[in-house]
Amino acid sequence: MDSAARRRRAYRSGRWAEALCALALRLKGYRILARDWRAPVGEIDILAQRGKILVAVEVKRRDSLAAAAEAVGAAQRRRILRAVQAFVARHPELAAADLRCDAMLVLPGRWPRHIMDAWRP
């Protein structure tokens, strides 16, 4: 398989993982505000709201739980936080919401694992 085909396959599996995580969040009572939201300062896989909590969710699909858990580095967390700030600036009605940063880890053939409050803003 050439590199372009690998990239397409990885992109499709990542989108599938995000859709599965969005479904899991909906089943838990979250309202999905945006998926794959991008700003010049960063991107967020899923933005959801439950009550007064605005949740930025980073989805990681890997072959092992350990690899998925280690996949969100400090630089990526900073980009996600900047993107959340940009999202709230465009949606001032969310300015009073409490912010939480979650991770959802997806392994092949398993339901997503939701890590609430994975890191602090």
C-alpha cells in the first residue's frame, strides 16, 4: 500500500472513530455542537455540551489503549485550548459555560473509552 492510500485509510478510520464517539456522547446525554471544528489556532474533534459544561473532546484511535492514552501531547493540548477560546469567541452564549477537556480512546472492535477531565485547561 502506498503512502497516499495509507493516509486515506487513516483519515477514514479517524472519521469513523469520531462518528462513533459522537454517538457515544449523545447516548450519554451530550449535545454535539460541532465536529472537526477548525480555526487558524487549532482544531477540535468534538465540541459537546451537557448542562452548563462545554466539553472539548480529543478522539484518538490506536491499536492499544496505552498508545491512545499517550497520543495527546502538551503542544496539542495548547492548540485545542486556543481553538476552544476561538469557538467561544464566535459563540458568546457559551462564555459562562464551564470548560472541560476530555479524551475518547478508540480501539479496534471496541466501544470508545471516555476519559473525562483528561487534562485541565
